[in-house]
Amino acid sequence: MKISDVRDLSGDQLQDELHKLKKEQFNLRFQAASGQLENTDRVRILRRDVARVLTVLNERTNAEAKSAG
């Protein structure tokens, strides 16, 4: 997922995407612990996607706080 794709999403869509990514990350951790994880690169990609979504959410929160105060 590219940052431009993340910035195009609305706030609700970002929250939904974050929830979906966290759920997948949780499942991959269980697969890794049980030795069933085949694509180990997916863990790194998910971690970075979560960071992208959180970054955009924080930017929007900070922008709202600045405009309000």
C-alpha cells in the first residue's frame, strides 16, 4: 500500500483499514509461532502499512487541533 493510497482514504476507511491490518498481523504472529508461516516478508510489509495508516491518522488529528486552537 502506497502512502498516496492511504491519504486518499477517509477517516472511517482508515480506521477500518487499520483494524484489518492489525487482525492480519495478529494472525501472522500465530502462524510464525507455530511454524506455519511461509511468507515471512508479509510481516514486515504489514508493519509498515500499519505505520503508514497511523501516520496519516496522526497528521489529520494534528491538523484539526491546529485549526481549532
